[in-house]
Amino acid sequence: MALCWIIKLYSTDTWALITARAIVGMGVSGSYVVTPLYIKEISEDSIRGTLGSLVVLSQNLGNLVVFILGEYLSYKAILWVCLAVPILHILLFMTMPETPSYLLKCGKVEEARDALAWLRCRNGSEAVVDVELQKLLLELEHSKAGRFTTAIKTIVTDRSTFRAFRITLIITVARELCGCLAVLHFASLIFKKASDGGWVLTPNQQAAVLGAVQMVGSCTASSLVERTGRKPLLGTTCLVSGIAMCALGAWFYAQTLTGVTGSSWLPIAALCLCIYCDAAGLQPVPFVIMTEMFSFQLRGTVTSIVIAFACALVSVELRVFQPMSSSVGLHFVFWLFAAVCIVSTVYIACVVPETKRRSLDEIYAEIGGKETKDEKDCEAVVTKL
């Protein structure tokens, strides 16, 4: 990412801008794979949902800061600010420990103990550290997937793991096809049509408003994900986003029939509601669920596949969205996104498990996979009786 801003500072030619965009795209994709994994593997169960949601909150905070700076600073000054962020990150992150899960996988038990003790602000000899370390060792024993090909084989052949993988892919589809990208793509058009009712804002001010809405949504996710659980938050935001998409599609349909742009507040409200729901649940919660549904031997492989799949979906969506809206109408496209949200809400309610503070055995038992230890113990007692 630092290389991206250096290239932009060096030149504003077409080749430089395209190259910088490609480089930062690689950096963002890599960070979306590694960051949720790192956060999951250093977090205590009681706060892993909140910390996992900070991935999207940080992204939205960065967007909002740049939107605001764009109103007051020059192009070069903003590039220097953007360059300072990854450089500062490099310097600070050098002092961070490797995750205990990875250290155990490498056979470095004592280093894992020290890292775990440091992360929990405890002494390495305390019983709490030993208990958590034993849990990680037990998880390591239960799953031996290591190389990419071995991990793929495990995902495909193990029934419970494959079901978890399928659920992860489907909620990823819901996240990417909820319509947030569409409303952001047509945000300027919506603001323009609403300007007849007095909603006159400059492009930078429009971007800042949308960034502020995203930031509020991310704060909501961070504060509610541990209180409400993953499933209720994801399902509620998906449903509300679908309702907002229906309203937005109806407004555009009425506008094409009558040519009147009345109720200018409606598209702005629907636009902000969609973006809010995306930041409050649809974007952060799937990341949290994804890291909680797989052992640490499989998380890296699953996350890489899912992020690649999400990027492919976004590419296709951006490619076909404009031609489709031109041929069948913008209202139909928004209604299509609304249908995706509503169907996804039903799927989330019926199939997606709650992963809050639950072990893999408990999660897989809910989706019809492995039995939990308690269930096996109960079955053994019944058999003896």
C-alpha cells in the first residue's frame, strides 16, 4: 500500500495511476485475508466479535477522513497523509507477536505461551494461560490440515466442514449482492434528483455524508455484535436493507412513470439506510462468522477462497450493473437486489448458526455435523442405562 502512494506522488500519468490502483488492490485483498485471521487468533472469545468488526470500521473511518481532508487539503498533501499510515503501521506492527495458534502449529509451545500471556496481560505461569493454551493444542490435534491441497481436500470431503464452507459462501453472496455497491455507484444521481427538493451538496460533501453514515453503521456493529449475537444482527440488517431497496426501486419506478421527482427525502433516506445496514451488519458480520466456523488450520485457506470469490462477484456486478440498468430500468435492478436481501434473510434465519462464544463442535452440531462432547457423553449414559 505504501508503494501505491509513492507511485502517485511520483507521477499522475495514466500508467502511474493504473499501476498504483492495481498495487493497492493487491494490498487490500491481502489485508482482508490476513487481518480477520490475526484478530481472531489473538482475541479472547468474549470480545472476538467486537474486534473482528473493527476491520470494516477502520476501513470506513479511513474513507471518512480522506473525504473530509479532500475538502480542505491539496491532492499532494492527502497522498502524504495516506503514505504516513502504512509506514506507521510497519513500524508499530514489528513489535506485535505472532499468533499463538501459528506458533503452536510450528511446534513453538513456549513462544506460544509467552505470546498468549503478553496478549492477555498475564504471567505465563498463570492457570488461565495454561487452560487457553490447552484448548489451542486440542484444536491442533483435532485438525491436521496443513498444505493448501490438504486443506481443500478436508473442506470437500468432511461433511460438517463443507456445510460450514457452503454457508460462508452464501452469506458472502448476500454481502456482495445486497446492493450497497449499486447505491454508491448511483449516489451522485440520487443526490442530483433529490436536489430539486433542496438537498444541494457538493460532490465532496455528498461523499462525506455517505462516509459518516458508514462510520455510524460500523460503530453500531462494534457495539452490538457481542450483545445481540452474529445471526440476529446479520439477519436484521439484511432485511432492513431489502426494505430500503424496495423503497428506492419504487421511487425510481414512480419517477419513470410520472416524471415527477417528488418526495426527495425518500431516495436519500433509502440510500443512507442501505449504506448504514451494510456497515452495521452485512459487511463486518460475515468476516466474524467466517473466522469462527473453521479451525485455524483451515481459516487461511477458506478466507483466501472466500475473498477471491467476493472480488470476482464485485467485478461481475460492476461489469453488468450499468448495461442491465439501461436495458431493464434502474428500478428493476434495485428490486432484484431487494429480492436477494429478502431471500438471504430467510436463509440466515433458517440455516446460518449462531457462532457467538461457541466451539467448533457446538457450531457443527447445530448445522448437522459432528456431535458435541456433551451429546456424546449423554448418549453413552443412556446406552449404559
